[in-house]
Amino acid sequence: MHAAKRSYGAGRRRGAARRRWQFAVVGVALIALAGAGCASSPGGGSSGGKVTITELDYFTTGGANQAVIWWNKKFEQEHPGVTVQREVVPYADLITKVLLDASAGDLPNIVMIDNPDVPEVASTGQLRPVGNLPGFTTQGYYQGDMNECEYKGIYYCYPIGTDTVGIFYNKQMFAAAHLSPPATWAQLASDAKALTKNGVYGIAFDATGDEQSTWQLEPYLWSNGASLTKVNSPQSVQALQLWTEMVNDGSASKSVLQWGQDPDVTQQFLNKEAAMIEDGPWIFPELNAAGWKYNQQYGIVPIPVRILGQKLIVPLGGETWDLGNSGNAEQQKLAWDWILGQQSPSVMLYTSLLHYYLPAKPAVAAEELKQGPSYAVFATETAHARPRTTEYGASYPKVSEAIWTAIQSAITGTASPPAALNQAQSTISAVPEVSGS
């Protein structure tokens, strides 16, 4: 998820972590479209009536890779003489490459950026604003998805899709214990404790030393009324205490300190070594491959709130398509046409299914839900989801690192939750907020 332990990422996601496994959904026709373009210098070019535009992403495998292959081929077919020259790099290398290219003023015409990274890249001045381009609109999208594309009042992208986290639970284990899936923190802790036996932990989550753990804790913070601007508030302390106490009483393994949300946490669930996990729709391919069916072997519920009636606020994961401030006028127009074309409902639905995303438009998401209810919880959560960069913009990575450092300190017992979050706050207090910028 991170290059050299960068303190932010997908979500997941990334973001969460964005890992795409072998897909088992729409379109055997995609097989015939296999093969991506080779890397070339950013900016593209034209000669002899032919035009090349460049595109960079990190979708190296599975359905996400096939979705980009499919769209590039379709775009080329619809634009004779145009070649989309694709470069694919590993997730951990993407943001480093993007920032290096930006510093050299040499971004590709089209660049994929993980949503919490958009402000940082936009702050370089090397992304083209899209809000004034023909066809751009914010209407018909989840508000949070468009908010994540905004930096200092200017829009820079369209979301590729969206995701977030929920609680996956083993239906057989819950039935055997005569338990209901949790809706509150108290029920979560109680269920986890009751289900911990015979080598099975009640719950597994991600408390690693990176953005994945911050992203997984944020629903508990925000839904409890906490803010990233004051992470040592009583509401924040209550959230971190919940996690810490579940580890301390043995309901969760101390290995959560090393378990990434995918594949580690996912495998705990598939191996029936965890009765519940916090994870997202990117794990559907693994569950499908193992023969697990939604509402048979497993169910999904929203992240519990501390008190019934609190509004659940989750962080948004997913990536975005952005325009590099590069190329000639013809290339810039084609690059925008490439992004704009993916906003049609039919293309968005098709590619979202391949990505295991929730579409960024509620109307298209409703069509996806007709193909199966497994995304229903994520659709409900996304209606009130929040971009992680809302409060700190390009400085979010510093804030995230302070939080995941506090998570690790509290769970290892190095510091109590209040002390760990006080230390985090001392770091965050020096970070400028976005408000008023």
C-alpha cells in the first residue's frame, strides 16, 4: 500500500489497500482484449496523422487491470488513429513516480491517483483542473466522491469508483452461538468475546503501522463525534480504547499489529480463525474463489456505532482519474474525452463490476445492487462517507501517521490510549488545516 511506509493510501482501496485478484464476473469478451501498451515517456505525441496519449495506473492484475485494458481498446476503436500508451507500476511505486514526474513537469496525459493523494499532487500545480472542461458536472455523484476530487475549491478528477469498510461475519459461527451481528460497540465487543474459543478469535482488523489502520479506525472516530483536528478528545479516546480492550481481553489477536487488511485479515476469515473482520468489497474475489456466498457463509453489516442513533461516517476509498498538465491541445482534449467517456452509466457499471467497486453515481450503484445485494451495506455507508483529506488536504499523510503511531503504541501497551493520542495531538497541532485555504 505504501512506498517506503508512506502514511496514506487507498483504500481499498484502497484505502484502503487496493489489491485486485482474479475476477469471476462480467465479460468473457475481455479475455480477447488482453495485453496492455508498453511504457513510454509521459506527454505522448503525434506524427503522420496519428496521436498517442499516455496513461499511468497501478492496476497490475485481475479485474481492475482488465477494465483498463478493455477501456483503452474501446477508446482506440472509437477514435481511429489514436493510441493509448499505458504504463503500469506497482501500487507501492505509483505515488513516488507521480510526484517525481510532477516535479519534472512531465506527468502523463492521464494519471491514476489514489483519492487521499489528490491534494498533495494538485498542490504541485501539475494537474489540469477539470471543473471548467466541457461535460464536467458534479451532479448525479455521491457528494463525498466529488469532494475527494476538490482541492482549494477546484476540481481535479473524477472518481474511478468507491469503496469503504464494513464488518464481515461468519453466519455459521454466529448462529451456533445464538448471536446477532453487532450494531453498537458494546455488542461488537460482547460478540467478539463470546466467539473467541478453540483457536478462533472473535474479530480481526488492521492495526498495522500505516494508513490502513488509520483508515479502519476512522469510522469509529468520526461516528463518535471525533475530529482529526483533536484526536485526544474523549470521543477519540473511546474509539481507541475499544480496539485496545478487544486485543487485551483476547478477542482479537495481537497480530493485528502486523496484519494488513488484505490478504492477512481476509485469510483469517477464510481460514475460520476470525469470526468477524473489518474489510471491504475488494475481498469479494477471494471469497468467491473459496466458494463463500453472501448471506450463506457470511454476512456484512455496517461498522457499529457507540450509541444507537449516531450517524455512521466512514472514510471513502478508491482511486481517481486525473489529467497531467502536459501534452498539446489535441492530446489534452483526447485525454479528457478518455476520462469523460467512463462516466456514462453503462461503462461505469461494467468497469465497476470488474473493479469490485461501488459506482460513484447512486443511480448506477442501484443497477449494480440489482445483480446482488452484497454491496448494499457499502452503498448505505457511502451516502454519508467522508474523504480522508477533508480537514487537512495535502497534509493528511502527517496526520494519518500520527494516528497510526498512536494505534500501535496503545495496542502494544507502550502507552495508554489517552497518552498515545495526546502524543499524536502534539504532532497534529503543528499541521495546518484546510479550512480557509
